[in-house]
Amino acid sequence: MTDSDKKQWIVMQCHDAWHDAQGNPGEHKIPLEGYDIPMTKIDALQALKEAEANRPDEDFSIRKIADVHQLDL
């Protein structure tokens, strides 16, 4: 299985929410409901196109979710 075949991508909605330490506009991204279940990169790109077509006045992107590893303490 290649990296792009793994279900590790979700669609995020982009919101301008704050300024960073240098005073530049920051960008806040939250998972888009209905597109927040991990999918392959190809499926995520298709979902991104759908979200953009359905909501043309809003901004979206895809993000790779991080692997979660259990720490044995």
C-alpha cells in the first residue's frame, strides 16, 4: 500500500481567526463535518472539489492526519 492509498486525509474548512506573534493574519482550520472521516488522498481531493462546488464562497483544504502512537509509561 502506497502512502497515497492510506486513509489519512480529511477536508478542512479555513477560517481567518487570529493574528500570529508577528501580527500577520493567522488562519484557523477545522475539520469539515461530513468530510472528517479519514480517506485516501484521491478521495480527499474529490471531496475537496465537492465542498468547493457546494460552498463557493468558503475556503477549504485537505490535511494529512498524524499517526497516533501509544506511549507506554
